[in-house]
Amino acid sequence: VQGRDLLYAYAQNKYIPYQKLGKLVVANDEDDLIKLDQILARAHENGVYDAKKICGEEATRLEPELRCRAALFSPSTGVIDSYTLMQSLLRDAEAAGAMLALQNTVNTAQIMNDGIILELTERNEEKHKVKAKKLINSAGLNAPILARGIQGLPNAFKPRNNYLAKGNYFTCREKPPFRHLIYPVPQNSGALGIHLTLDVHGHAKFGPDLQWIDTESYDVDPQRADAFSAAIRKYWPRLPDNSLIPDYAGIRPKIQRPGGDFCIQAFHSTIGITYLGLLAIESPGLTASLAIAEYVRQLLL
């Protein structure tokens, strides 16, 4: 919630495109209705006071093509131009003295008396070393691997496992007739379910599903369209036949299977060295990014 508020304020201040579209979390059976009440209670506990439960008829007035028995309506949910956001954050970081060094591979890392020594290899195969008193490991999918490779870091800060949770997305040949984000009630698989998301330009996509994989792969199997269609028709029965097109895939970082996210670790040595590990930062990591940054800043003080 703090991240949402910070992100809206930052976007407005930096002229980053965003829209408050609102979100509907829809329930269609008895189990979903029970979970919907639980989600609403948790939302209020976490400070999302504008979230409210509405009946199926009210939801249909908001979205005539939608089918549900009840829904949770969150009017403050929105979307942002993530690419423009990343560009703006990079400009701010560089203005504050940061330097972005892409395509550098960390070969070794070791905690020494005078700092953490990283040996890097650049794209041109040139090797060099970097010494730092403070190291933030936010390497995404590779953060657990990097942590395990740091010599001198206590084992408690080295996750034993890292899992790849692939999420596939499909688009629709016809523009879906929705103005809000549409989410099913999450099930017990560790995934949010196949939902409808709109971007700031009004383009729609469906996903993600949950596919556990062993190696990185970003291809979308067209055969998954049947499972997508079945899931989407639970809340949009009039989805046209054969209308889904493979779009793209992403991979969520996991250190537990099936669940567990947002693991932030802090190691402060007696000789003034600090290591921070940002592990399993998946959805809603983008929404929470500025709040995470503030939390990290406090840990570094």
C-alpha cells in the first residue's frame, strides 16, 4: 500500500503515464465467496480501506460482459508505463552519482576485512575487481545463486534453493470489452490465476498461468491456449473461440515452492560490512519498488 501511494505520487511528479482503472476480483462458487471475504478482511487490515465487496449485479453494471456471483472492487488499483518508470528511476540514480554497468558477470565474491571484493568479467572478457563496504544483491532470478557464491557470508543468508515459476501471457484477436482489471479469486497453487490486465494504452492481455521449469525459457506454447480459454470463460463466457494469441512470458523468482515471496535479508558484520539480499521479489514487486527502496535505505543507515 505504501508502495502504491509512493508510485502514484512519483508518476505524477515525473509525468509518467499511469491510469487508475480499478480492479474487480470475481467469485463464482461457494469456495470463492468465502475466500473473497478473507481477501477483503486482509485488504482492510493492510490499509486498503477503499476496497469493498459488491454483488454480481453491481459488478455487471460496471462490466456488462462479466459473469460473477460477487466481486471485490478496488477503485485505487491502476497501471503504469513500466518502461518510462525504469528510465526515470535510472536518470534519478545517475544524477545522484550511481553508474549502471550492464553485461558484467560476477565470477567470485568474498567478504574480507576491508570490504566485499567482487571479481567481474565484462562483455569483452576483460576482468576487474570492485571493493565495497555495502553490497545489495538484487539480481532477480540469479540472486540466490549470487548469495550462495559469496565467500564469508553466513549460510543463513544463502538460500538453499531457487525455483523458476514461469508465467505465460496471451492476447486476444478481438479487443476485450472491459474497462477494469479482472482477477479471479486466487487458488491454492501459489499463483493469482489467469486475469485480464490492461496497459496505459488500453491493450489487454491474459495471464499469467503457473508453469514450473528447470531452465530459463521465454517461449509461449500455443497449446496452453485451451487451458487459458477455460479459465477466462469462468468470468467472460463470451470469449470468442480460437481468439487467443501467444504473447510473451516472464519468470517469477522463488526460493520456496509453491509460495513465499519478498524475502529481504540484512547481514551487518562486526567490521562494518553490510550485505543486503533481496530475494523472491515478484509480483507486486513493481508496485512495492519505491517502498522497498525506502526500507533498504533504512537498513543501510
